[in-house]
Amino acid sequence: MPRFFISTPIGFEKQVLEEIKACWPHLLTKDAQKNNLPFPAEFVSEQGGLEFETELFVALQLNFFLKSANRILLRMTSFKAKDLPKFYQRVKSLPWASYLSHGNVEWEIAAQRSRLNNEKRLQESAAAALSELFPHENPQKPCASIYIRMDEDLCTISLDTTGDHLHKRGWSMLKGEAPLRETIAAYLIRQMIGQATPAQMSAVTLCDPMVGSGTFLCEARGLATGHFKRAFAFQKWKNAPKLFLSESFPLNYSLSSSKVFKAYRGFDLDREMIEVSQRNFAEVEEQIRTLQRKQYEAADLKLECRNSLDSSEPIEQPLWMILNPPYGERLPVVGKGGLNALASELCRLYKPQKLGILYPEKEKMTGLPGGYELIHQVKVNNGGIRCLFTILAPCKNEGLC
Ligand SMILES: C[S@@+](CC[C@H](N)C(=O)[O-])C[C@H]1O[C@@H](n2cnc3c(N)ncnc32)[C@H](O)[C@@H]1O
């Protein structure tokens, strides 16, 4: 059975495994029937990824549904190599002709703690092996990406199934300043959902009071759907499964028609950001509409250009708030209280049942808003900045708060 490696942001491995479990029953067989393959018996989890075995046809489909993963690699082989001739022969012996339509590929090579640690020479040798297999064809556009990792003389060669990084959903193309990666936004929303059931969530209004380009709201709305509008690397393979080449194949999936949350609300000081988030959300909505057809119901969305700290206008309860405020000096000033005051003000004004806030670890939240307690906290690397995502909720026992 083929082996796969799903690369993930560090710390997201467990969440990605949950996502695989959730979408597994929806995956299809080659003749578009419900897949009834047993769930892989073993997932080897390492920092930044998961390795497991399953049918190729099934694993390729994970690309459509995983929200927090980076990419999916098909493991071609793994072997000990201490000299270039052996490496060359092994590269040449792999069944590239089943996947590649020509010999022009992109290389991703990483070598460390190995006798063969010159990445340039490894690439030249691998490219020479491929050009022997494909002597005539060499169009300008690469047809695939091959990953070679050499660590302690162990060489692992993989073929990328994904193409563009999985945070590219095929929606939300317009961005503001400091936008959040979709993979991170989806992970944080899942952290906030925790054990809440779909029925409980369907009563909740989700609000991002500093909405920017709307990544949180778009990800939340798209949580139960797949990404079918973008292209994936495996669709260019020579042996690409026929099912995935037809335009209408997404309609074979029986996905939930839930709107995930009851309503979506967003505020921003910047009018342009409100327009951007409006357009991005409309793009998500349109993709969901084409997939759900008759079952489709538009989400209840309201985006307003305003200072979220100025208003006492209530929002429908139960309310969850999620936000990624500007960092450092651009953090909205509430008195001189920094993050603590920002969280307190949001809790005082809107009384959310949950408040999830992402901020740099070094800007520490030192106190909690009155009447609220910390229910969960995770560390996240947000574009190179070490951040904390802190979830607060009204105290269960007010007396102890
Ligand atoms: C870091 S960005 C949010 C990025 C967003 N998560 C995304 O993915 O695009 C912060 C946003 O907060 C907005 N903002 C700052 N202070 C605000 C306030 N008091 N009320 C409403 N919006 C505010 C800024 O205009 C900016 O668009």
C-alpha cells in the first residue's frame, strides 16, 4: 500500500488527524461510491507531519478537505545512500513514467548530517537520472515537484500531490495588512469549537470585531466544505484518476449543508477592509452554492465599518468572538491597558460566550476580564511571530472568578 506524508504547521498534527477522521467517511471510490476502506491502522506522528498508508486514490482526496495541513507527499522510496552512483541508480529505478509526462520537474532538496550533503550535486544527479528516462520531452513548464530529503544517510524521495500550498483555498484572494494564513485561522476556529456539537454551533453568532480581509469568517463558513475550485498537482499526473478530471466531480460528495454558525458578523475601522472581506465572503458563498445546489441557503452575514470598541450595540447571543488584533504599537488603545484592556472592553461591551484572541507571546495578557476565565490556550507560529491563542469564557462559578 502506498505511503504518504502530510506536512503540517508544528503543533497542528493532532488537529490534522481529527480532520482526516472527519472527512474519511465522505471520500469516494474510483467509481464515485462512498469509500468504505478502513481508517488507516497507524499514523506515525512527528513534529510537523503525519505518515500513514492508504490507497492512492483515497489519499489524493484529502487535499480537498484538510483545513490545517500544508501539503501531502506520496512517498516514492526510502533507502540508505552514501555515494552518488547508488543515489542516481535508485532515482532512475523509480516508476516516474507512471506519474510524470516529461522530465522537467521542480526539485525541493534538503540534506543534513549525511555523507551526501551537497544539495546542488544531489539535484544534478537526480535530474540526470530523469533525463535518461525522458530523453526527448522537456517542455518549459515543470510537470511536478519532487522532494528529496537526506538525513543521516537516509534518503527519502517523495512526489508532491498538492501543488500550491494548501492554505490557498481558491477563495479569499484579496488581502489586507497582516492577514492570517487560512490554515492557522481554520486551526484556531477548531480550537474554539472544541467539543461543541454542530447543533450547538448552529445557534451561535460568530463575530470578528477586527475583521481585516475576513479570513476567520471565510474559514468558519467554509469549514464543512471542500476546496474544488483550485488545481492540485496530482491532476497533472499522467495517471491522474479520471474521476478528478471532470468538472462536475465535486458533486459526487455528500457534504453537510450546514451553515456551521447561525450568523457571521464583522467590524473594521477601515472601509476598504470591509469591502475586501465582503468580496472574499461572497466568493466562499458562491463556491458553497455551486456545490450544494438546491440545498444551498445563504449565510446571514453583516459587515460594518466601525470602531468595535465604541459601540454598546448588542449582538445576537449566544455570541463567540474571534480576533487577531494589530500587534505592537498598532494595538487599538483602550486607556493604556494594552491587550488586557482590549479583552476586558470586548467582554464588557458584547458579553461573548467565548472570546478567542491571537496575540504575540511577548505582549502577554497578564490579567483576565472581570467575570471571565481562561478555558484553553495554544501556541501558534504566525508568520514567524510566536503567538498565543487564548480562549476566555464567562466563569462557571462567578464566586471564584
Ligand atoms: C491584523 S488585522 C486583522 C487581519 C485579519 N484577521 C485577516 O486575516 O485579514 C487587524 C484589523 O483590525 C482593524 N482594527 C484595528 N482597530 C480596530 C477597532 N478599534 N475597531 C475595528 N477594527 C479595528 C484594522 O483596521 C485591521 O484591519
